[in-house]
Amino acid sequence: MYDYLIVGSGLFGATFAHLARKQGKRCLVIDKRPHAGGNIYCQDVEGIRVHQYGAHIFHTSNRRVWDFVNSLVEFNRYTNSPVARYGKSLYNLPFNMNTFYQMWGVTTPQEAMNKIEEQRQEVLKRMQSEGIAQPRNLEEQALLLIGSDIYERLIKGYTEKQWGRKCTDLPAFIIKRLPVRFVYDNNYFNDRYQGIPIGGYNRLIEALLKGVEVRLNTDYFSHRDEFNALAKEVVFTGKIDEFYDYRFGNLEYRTVRFEHEVLDMPNYQGNAVVNYTEAEVPYTRIIEHKHFESFGEEVYQNPKTVVSKEYSTEWQSGMEPYYPVNDERNSLLYQQYKQLADQESHVIFGGRLAEYKYYDMAPIVERVMRMFEEN
Ligand code: FAD
């Protein structure tokens, strides 16, 4: 008999198991995949840790979360600073003084502000002359916020590939604001702490699951009653609609298809993340995994490299569900499932699939830490 049967060995399930074990609880973790770690799992290819389910960068301003994960595995100094490629031009992200210099040759914050304001005013005038009072779609909203150059080169094509729809067909509210920095700072995140576990994310998962019984290749739904009988409580981190046999219908997701490739060269693009912002290039990003963990001359110690092209794709049954679609239909459907979940007395629903919510890694850890503090 276990105290907890934990369905899913992703970051939620593994953190839960770790903290429960610390309190002397007996846990059994099951996962249908052949490996633990859920979406943060990395596969070793040519001595390079490949983020199999998408590039993951840990970032947080919560000191307690940072101290907690660093007590399990030390983190490196990786700082996310993606580059956008449009045709043959390269631009630093997020939008900052480096980007504005590359776009317009301006060198002072005031010049950059003037340039953006000039372009915004042109858009405003055009919309007023056409009798448009409020931005009617994402394109108009973005143009009003940032002007035409940045929109056309860095936002339009990328956003259309991400959503599989024209920006003129996407609602304006998707872009509420566009952060711009009038300083020379390419650090993508504003958080105080960021990095990658030294030795990779599998080390973090191994540390979390140390001393916990884990069964892989084990689908909860294949022997549901037998598994339920093993524990006092179930912690479920799989899909909530599947838990209820899709009785109200399927929740929808967007997914990403990855094309991983080993290249016979030490350094392909000189950066971990390059966004391709033209509509004509079918993929959204190329990730070069070694740059997450090796810096400077270390890059050349391995003569090979691994890159992944990312294609944003409509989700169909059987594909990996990545991003919840937070439109009205799906939000209402989730609420129906949540009402059932709230009535369960022996099941805890947690994590990105069970809560049908996009979560970064740090908020997942924080959420589980809070659950244990409250009890
Ligand atoms: P998961 O990692 O999905 O784990 C759920 C586990 O449950 C899986 O292992 C699954 O196999 C298992 N499972 C499901 N159903 C069953 C079943 N029936 N039986 C047994 N097992 C089952 N966060 C960041 O902080 N930084 C980033 O840079 C970042 N990049 C991301 C990029 C992408 C493409 C995506 C999709 C997410 C990214 N995230 C990032 C978010 C991060 O992946 C999540 O916060 C984290 O994975 C959530 O953990 P989880 O345990 O909730 O879910």
C-alpha cells in the first residue's frame, strides 16, 4: 500500500514525489513513456543533451525555488539571448537597443523612441482616415504598439507560423503589449535567476526521484482500478479529459514537430536559439543544443553538433499535446471537467495537462512546494 500513486514523472509528479517522500510518505510513480522527466527529458546524442520535447530554460525570481532546485543539482550560467533571422539580416531579441541599431542604425535611446513613435503615428493616422477606432485584429494592434518595421520583419511571419493563421485573422488581445527595452540588453528574461542544470535536466529528475519507486512504460488507463487500489490517494498529471473518458469532448492543443539532425561540424549557428521570422521559411526556430551547456572554446571540444528545427503544428489525436488553446470553447470545456475534478476526494490534479494550463517549470515547482507548506 502506498500513500500516493503519482501518474506522470514530469516536473510536477517528480517534485511531488520528492517532497512527499521527505515527509515519510510512500510513493509509486508511473509513467507511460519509456523515460522519466516528462517534457524536460533530454536524450544524449553524440555527447550532447538534446531537449527532446522542446528547448527548456529554467528561470525564476523566486529565491526559494531557485535554492531548492540548486540544492538538487547545480545550475550553469546560461542566459537566454535569442537571435531573429529575417532573410540575411540578424536582429537581437528581445527588442532592445541592439535590435534598434540593427534595424535603423540609431545609437541613442531617444533616437530609437522617436523612430518607433514616428511609425506608430503613421499607423494611427492611416487607421483614423479609414475610420478604424479600435484595432480589429492582431496586425493592427501590433502596428499600433511598435510600428511597421519591427512588425513586418520580426513579428508578422513568426506569429503566422506559430498560429497557422494570418495576423489579420487573429484577435487583437493576443498581443496586449510588446516589451521594448531602451538599453543594450539581450537577456530575454527579466527574472533574477536562470540557467540549465549542469549535466542536464535528467540530473534534476534523478535527484527528485531518488529513493522513489518508478515504473516506466506503464499507462495508468491500462489497469486503472488495479492502480487505484494500490494507494490512498492518486496524484494525476495526465490529461484531464482523458481521465473522464472525454465525456464532454476533447480539449484542443497546439503542438510542435521537431526535426532533430546531427551535423558534422562543431558550431552551426553560434547561438542556442535562432528564430526564423520570415513566413517563407517553414520552421519557426532552430535550436542548437550544445550552446545550452558549453560556452566559449568549450563548444569546439565536440566536433559534432545537434540542431532541431521546430514546426508549429495543429494538434491531432496521437500527437504530443504542448500548448493549451485558451479560446472560449476549450475554456468552457475545461471548466466542465474541473467541476468533476473538484468533487474527487482521493485525486489531486496537477501540472500542465491536468490543469489544462501553460506552466513554466519554476511555477510548477513553486506550486508543489506550496501544496506541502499548506498541509
Ligand atoms: P509533463 O512534463 O508533460 O509530464 C506529464 C507526464 O505524465 C509525462 O511524462 C507523461 O508521459 C505522463 N502521463 C500522461 N498521461 C499518463 C498516463 N495515462 N499514464 C502514465 N503517465 C502519463 N518551461 C520553462 O520554464 N522554460 C522553458 O524554456 C520552457 N520551454 C517549453 C517548451 C515547450 C515546447 C513546451 C511545451 C513547454 C515548455 N516549458 C518551459 C514548460 C515545461 O515543459 C512545463 O512546465 C513542464 O514540463 C510541466 O511539467 P508537468 O509534470 O506538468 O508535465
